[in-house]
Amino acid sequence: MLVVEDFWSTEERRFFREGMNQSIWKSLSDLPHVRTDFPNSGNWAKAELGPEEGQRFLSRLQLPCIRDHIESFPNIIGRHVGFNYYSYSAGDCLLTHDDTDQGRLVDGRRAPKRRIAVVTYFHEEWQPDWGGELIIYERRADRAGGTINLIPTHCIEPRPGSLVMFTVPRFHRVCRVDPTAGEHRRLSIAGWFMTEHA
Ligand SMILES: [Fe+2]
């Protein structure tokens, strides 16, 4: 678990917000697969990064801690990244999940393994009352060693310009954005560094 405050400068945040303004967005109601995995999650929206934004994003994420973790897995035959823009308005949330893929085949091949999840925030302002926190859980067995319970270990407010990273699998969820947010949107880039294995 790593949280970096002010990872992005004001200028960089503006750059990515402009990219978001130029993108074509799809909302959850247009994404039947995702909607099946995340029912009752409001109607958040998702968009692709443009080539320039994608390059700028990845060049800033050339961090040794990411590279070392990715390269620690044996028998890698390919490396992948998958990042998107996300916009959450009042009423939107993401139910608890651990980011392991849902086992679907991609073009008839096994999906690459997600290794590191990154989420980073680009809105101009966020108030604590507006919700949208990222909650991270730990799995703990009960005293009898039986049932596994999820215990919240981190509650991360989506502060503008901050960056959050964690290894996959890890259970987490995004709290519902509260109506007190009004027209403010929780704008993020989120996705994974992945590895492919024979
Ligand atoms: Fe996730």
C-alpha cells in the first residue's frame, strides 16, 4: 500500500482534465459486463486515455518500486498496462472486489495477470463530506481459524493530485459519492500493471 500526496502538479492535473474533456465517455449502463460484476454501483463513467495522455501518464510512473515488483514474477512472456479515466458523480460507487480478473478470455487467450493497481485523482477540489473514499481491506481468519473476514485497514480520501498503489489481489471498494458533492465529480485515472505468462 502506497499513498503519495501531490504526485501531480497543478499543470499536470489540468493537462489530464483537458484530456478527459476531449474523451468519449461510456457510462456503466452502456457496459453490460461491468454492470453485471458491479450491480447497484450508480452510473459512473469510463473513457480511454488519448495517446499523448497515456504516454505522459506512463512516463511519470516509471518508478523502481513498480518495476521491481513486476519483474519479481517468474516466466514473464509479456508486460501490459491498462488505464482508463473514471468519473464518479453523486450516487456512484464500486462494490467490494479484489481486482483479480473475472476469468474471461481476451481474444481467446488467458487475460494477463493484474499485479499492481494504481488509482490517482485529477479533480480540482474534494471535501471530506463528499464521500468517494477508497477503502482497503485485509483478510483475517476468525479466532477459530475458520471464516475469513474482511477488516478495513485504510480509508483513503480522493485528494486532488494524490496517487494510491497496491498489489493485487487486495479487497477494496469505493464509497458512494454523497449528494453533498453537488455537481463535483470524482475524476481519476485507474488501472493496472500486468504480466503475461505462458
Ligand atoms: Fe478495483
